[in-house]
Amino acid sequence: MVDHALARLTMDKTQRSLVVQKLCQDGLKWDDYEVCSGQALLPSGPVAEGDIIWNCMGNVALRHVPTNSLLGAFDFSDGSIINAVTSQKK
């Protein structure tokens, strides 16, 4: 599980997915996120607990664009979390 200042995600390698377990901030929108490495399908609309990021392949890294923060990086080839950064990139 990766805990970020914005949301907490759980990785499911069997389903090749990430699930939003907890929101730590209101008003988040999927349009504000991008997959910056690997492959994954982001939901649309407001971010909600239980949302699923599907079809994750490779080393998937998610970035919150407005804050330029890495939400986390997940290795779907072996099921481990590569990196979880909670601070902003400058």
C-alpha cells in the first residue's frame, strides 16, 4: 500500500490494478493525474474511494500534475512497489 498526501492506493498484481483505498483530500479529479511511465487506464471524473486503475503493465508511475508530485511507482512485473515519493518535485 502506498500512502500519499492525496490518496492511499493498494496494488493488486493478480488483477493488474491499483485501487484507491482512502482519500486524504477532497476535490481530486482524475484529469489532474497522468501515467508517466508504464501503462495503465485511469478512471475519469472525481477521484473516489474504490476507484480502480486498470490494465497496469510494466513499471507504472502516477503523477499529480498540479503539484508535480509522484503518487507512487508500482512494478507489475514482480508485484513490488518501486518507489513512493510524498514530496513535491522541484
